[in-house]
Amino acid sequence: MKKHTICSLLTLASLLFTGCVGTPTIPFQDVLTTAPLFRTLDKLKIEEEFDEVGTSSLSQEAQQELKAVEKSSANEKRVLLEIEKGDAFFAKNDLDTAIACYGHAIRLDPINVDAYYKRAIAQGQLKNVAAEIADYGTVIQLDVDHAEAHNRLGVSYANQGNIDIAITNFSEAIRINPEFVEAYNNRAVAFANQGKIDKTITDLTQAIKLNPDNPDAYFNRAIIYNNTQQFDAAIKDFTETIRANPEHARAYMSRADIFASQSVNEKAIADYSIAIELKPKWAQAFYNRGLAYKANGQQDEAVADFTEAIKLNPKTETQTQTVSFKATTAPTK
């Protein structure tokens, strides 16, 4: 192949990259960095002219840097592939394999926040509490402003009875994201477990303000109102719960209980009936409706419901069951 001196190469570069007399020549090192532009010219001719100028002309340090970039890019693709595989197994409810995939992604990239976060969620599904808490802790170490991790970590601690630590995490999630509805709801539940009713109502009201279509916040506030004998407010919030989620069987059941306690038996029977439609094997709903039928003078219907309740659950109690609060978590990311 014909050899070119540096001078002739510079002349060729000038001819290729100048438009008219007086246009400055692009420095040779810049020409190398814009290599893709060569494809707009005569490929064979350019390859002949610059064959000995390509990457071999780069310094050893630059070549090592390019190789490092290529290796890093390939590794990043492998990490993303493992996370995608983990997501697919998670969707199939194969949580052990999902955890293995996320774990491999972490081995490839020990500071990958997404892999730790998703593995924590899977660990939580399997009730591996220690592993779940450890992974959320790592997420927060790597990204102190990860609001979702703080919220989920709070739920984990709350489920273990560590309410103070849970509240700290919920509060941190809210500090990071002041519009984090789930965190307000969860902190309210934690406050309720400490008997701090005013703070509970405040957080639930804020959650509702941020998202008027959040059934959990309405439902939890309705429970508080019911427990503090503010029955009209409770009925209103149970109704809003049903508006936001027409399949919320517990809201129908709870509203029916209030109607029954007020001797508004027909409304109680109607709500119990819907709860039973939504949950046909709910023995307590049959029993409570039986009580409402009895109070309403409908003895045959009452006997039928009591019989069904005993059939579904021979240990059916003679009192309505306590409705627990519901903690919520952000969507899996």
C-alpha cells in the first residue's frame, strides 16, 4: 500500500473537510474522533488512504481506555439482561429464580440500586425479612434519597413491630417526596398503632388531599372515625372507599355493621349482600347478615344465613371481626 507522510495526510484531510478557500482545516486529531463521518465519503478510498492511521495511532493509554469502555458497556448489557430476566421470573411468581437473577446482576455490578431494590421486594414476598431489610438498607446507602426504599423498609419494620423505626423511615420518604401518598398512609397506620389519633387523622387527610381516589386512606380514616364513635364521618369515608374501589368488600361490611348498630337494617342487609357477592365464602358476612335479617323480622332468611356461616366456618364467632388497617407500598420499579 502507498505510504503517506504526515504532511500528505494533513493535506488529504484538508481536502476532505474544507468547503472553500479560507475555511479552516479541522485538526487531524478531531478528524479521528469523527470517524463515523467517513461513511459519507468513498469508504474504500478512505480505508486505503488512512489504513495505517486508525486506532493503531492512538496511544497505549487511549487504547486501554477504549477497551475499558467496551468492556464496561458489555457488562452493563449483561446486568440489564439479568434484571430483565429477574422481572420475568417475578411476574411468573418464581421468586427464588428472580432473586437469583437479581443476585447475579449484583455480582456483575455491586452498586446497582435497581437490582438490590427489586431483590428486596422479592425477599419480602417470601417473608425473608432479614434479607429484605438488608437489601433495602443497601439501596438507601447507595441512594440516600430513594423514597420508595424508605417506605418499603418502614413497612418491613412495622410488620416486625418496630413502629418507631418504621415511622422514621416513612417520615424520610415523605421528606424526600412530599407527595408520597403511600408513605402518608403508612405513617398514619403506624401512628394509629401508637394511639396517636390526631396524627393519624392528619396524615390520612393529607393522603386523601394528594389523591382523592385512594381507597386505602379513606378506609383507614373510616376505621378511626368508627373507633372514636364518629359514625356519620365513618359512613361517609366508607362510602368514599367504595366509590374509589367498588370491589372493596371490607368497606361494604364495615358500613353495614354501622347501619346494623343504628338499626338501619335494610341498608345493612343490602351492604352485607354486596360483601357476600364479592366474597362468597366470607362466613362472618353471612353471620352478620343473619343478625340483620333477625332484627328485621326475617327469620327464615336469618336461619339460612346462620346455617351457611356455620357451614363455611364451624367456629364462626358471634361478634363482628376487627378490621385491621392496611399498609401500602409503591409500585415495583
